[in-house]
Amino acid sequence: MEVLLALAVTAFVAAAAYAGLAAVIDGVEGTRAVARRTEDLNRTLMILSRDLRQFAPRPVRDEFGEPEPALSGGPLAPFALTLTRSGWHPSAGQPRSHLERVSYYLEDEALWRLSWPVLDRASAGEPQRVRLLDGVERLELRFLERLDALTAGRGSDIDSRDWERSWIREVGVDTPLPPPPAAVELRLTIASLGELRRVYALPQL
């Protein structure tokens, strides 16, 4: 009887210890997942901010030789956001421009970034494709034409309701390229985090 009692007590203690250990492991894994998610989000915002802060007003020509604005985006554009940026540092033995053409787009709830090795892409190869962030449910951009059209919203917010939804070249023969916008608003809807909003003033060159 004493042996059976001892075995029962041991089994109970072991079960309680296992349950406690499993809860601790689940908590640690959850914390690590949140940390990885936060790190991925911060890295994505850093890359986006860097590209927009280093915007260069240099139009390009696409694969068909057609001119493209220095910056374009929105639902009517080929990509959610495309721009020319400066600050590229060529590797040794590979001389090229310090400018780079990059694009952002949403596919299968993931935010992707494309970058081309040359600006005018008539003879360029495939772009480098990088998956930045998973769990992105929506990507929306808005464009402010002039800084003097900036209006305030509630508190310190900026009212962007009247901003342009697309920034593209108008359809037509010999239609001039649009000048760069003064500012860009980025809205990301992220699973389990909700909507994230950022406003970037572009360099006025």
C-alpha cells in the first residue's frame, strides 16, 4: 500500500511539473515569436524609410523603352510603390551608378521588395526579389502633391483623405511625366497588429 501511495504521489508531482514546464516552454516560444515579428516589422520599416529618405528625382525607362516617373505607385501603377533612390554602394570590381530602382508590392499576404541592377532596364536582367514581411493583409499608399496643401487632422495627425490614391503618368501620347509628390503616406494592415500608418516627406531637390 505504501509503495502504491508513493507511486501515485510521484505520478501526480511529475504530471504537475510537466504541465508547469510545458506552460513555461509555450510562454518562451510565444515571446520569441513576438520578438521575431517585431524585429521583422522594424527591419521592414527601416528599409522603407531609408528608400524614401534617399529618394532621387531620376526618371527611368522600362523594359520597352517607355519613360517612367522617378516615383509612382497606387492601385493604377504596376507596383504599389516604385522609386529611384540614391545611396547605393557598388561592390569592388562592379562599377555602376550610386542610384538604384526599387519597387514594393503585396503578394500572398507578404510584402516584397524588388531592386534592379540598372536604372534604364531595356537590357537589364531579373531584379533581386526579397520577402520583407509576412502577414500583411493590406498595403495602401497615398500621395501629397504639394506641402502647402497639407492639412491637420485630429491632434497631431495629418489629414490625408484628399491625397492622391495613385501617382502615375497620365495615359496619352507625349504626356509629360508627373513631378515627384511632396510626401507619401504608407498604410499597412498586419495580422494580429492592426493598421500601421507612416507619413514620409520626400527630399525637396
